[in-house]
Amino acid sequence: DAKTTQPPSMDCAEGRAANLPCNHSTISGNEYVYWYRQIHSQGPQYIIHGLKNNETNEMASLIITEDRKSSTLILPHATLRDTAVYYCIVRSFSGNTGKLIFGQGTTLQVKP
Amino acid sequence: DTGVSQDPRHKITKRGQNVTFRCDPISEHNRLYWYRQTLGQGPEFLTYFQNEAQLEKSRLLSDRFSAERPKGSFSTLEIQRTEQGDSAMYLCASSLQQGSYEQYFGPGTRLTVT
């Protein structure tokens, strides 16, 4: 599975959009981009995933560049409860266990 | 609550003792994963079950660690002769075999070895 690079930390004002970048320049054609987050002292929580099209759900939007070498997770109206560590993970569906390989993620601090 | 549950939530033990943790996955999920997370790091994969079969083990899983999933339902993770380096959060996750394989995590068991 491809390696990802994320900034270690980011701040965002409450009510504003939080844009979390992720580089995955070695991603291969059958690998998806997944985002999870981990609020302090809880297990990770699935947010969203995508292959090459932009995706949106009730939690966030995922924008993947045309060359698929990077992506951005967008939380449209960040709240204090969105303060967490956000992990960007790339993995394929086929022929593997589905295990997740976490990096160190981005610590997002939402400030009032 | 139909999410993944883990028991106990916290465990303090003395070095050299054995400990066992339990994970109850979401009922229709046939894949089950164990991860370990130390302070300031992302979770690290330990082992994976599909139904009752343990199909992959990480090199992190030394011979002091053993995991089971009898009947493909709940799973247990046992650590024998605990060491201080085993202090960590132990996370369990489950997923369906088909589809996009989102993993749903439990709250974790925090182990402290004194």
C-alpha cells in the first residue's frame, strides 16, 4: 500500500472550513484514498473514501486531484467536536486483508 | 448499542502477568482486526481474522501474543508475561468482507504494565 504524507498539525476557526491535505504520490491505479479520524481517547472513526472522483457525505468532502497524487479532506463548517487526529490512508481492495496502515496523521485543532 | 465493544476498557497489570482482552464485533461483520497504538503514534496492525481463521499476523505480534476468534464471533487477545513495552491502547475493528471494507473501531483497551 502507498505511503502518505500529511502535515503534523493544523488550526481552524470554528465555523470555517477545514481543509486537510494529503500527498500520496506513489498511489497505484487500484488504490483508494481513505480518511479516518481519532478523537482523543476514542477508536478511529471512518469518514470517507474515494478512488478518483470527488466524494461527499454527511461528514465531509473528499477532493482528489486528477493525477491522484494528492487529496484534500474538507470539513465544511468545523466545530469544536471536530478537533481530532485525521489520518489519510491509501489501500487497495483486491488480494489483501484490508488492514489499515496508519501514519502519524494531522492533528486538527478547532478554535473558538 | 450495535457498535464494536471491547472489554475491559482499562487494565493495569504487573510485569510478568498474563492479560486477556475481549472484542465483540458488529454482529454481521466477518472480518476482525486487532491494532496497537502507543502514545503519539497511529495504530499499528497486529492481526486479522476472517470468520474464525486467523489469516495474517504482523511481525509485531511476538510469541507472547495470541489471538483467537472461536466460532467467528467475539475475539480474544492474550498477552503472556507482560513487559513494560506492552503498555499501549489495544484497538479492535470489524468490517464486512464485501463492499468498501470500512472498518469500525471499538473504544480500545488501555493496558498499563507496571
